Amino acid sequence: MNQDSYQSMLAIVQSFHDKHDFRNHGGEDLAYRVALMAEELGEISACVTKGKSNEDLAEESADLLILLIGTAISANFDLNQAFWKKMEKLNKRQSRMVNGKIRVSEFRGMDK
């Protein structure tokens, strides 16, 4: 299996969902998945704020990616397609410094 392809990641996450029968045991409930993603963001934040290793940060980031791919499975949308569509939009946006940090957004309702 090509470990550098989205299709491979999708297939292995689907296999994990199937192995544990997520669909029939609440594992694909979207509100539950959002809570799990929030938990993972907290763990990522802890890695950064507590100065944990890049290895720890990578592991927690991988957990979030797996949850995102699983959410695409659960909600039946193509995350790969959504990614490329969103990148196309983002690449057309302007950047701006906001509170000393670069930000790329539509800047609706924000003073220029």
C-alpha cells in the first residue's frame, strides 16, 4: 500500500472503522466525533504549551488527521476533494498582519 496517498489513508481508516463496527456502535456519530477532535486539539495545545517533543506533537497531530478522515467517512464526503477545493479558494485570498501574525482570510467585517 502506498503510504503517501490519501486513498491509502482513507482505506486504512475505513478498515479501522469496519474492524470496530463504528457505524453500529456510535463511533460515527458526528457530535461525538467533534468532541473527540476537540480533545485532540487540547492534546496538541498541551504539546506546544508544555514544550513536549516534536514526536509527541506529530503523534497527536496524526490522531487529529485520523479523526478528520474518519469524519469524512462518517459524514460521507470526499475530504481529498474538499481539501483541494478549499486550497484553491485560499490561494486566491489576500494576507494581512493581525496582532503581529500573518493571517489569510476573507476578512469580512474586519477593518483594513
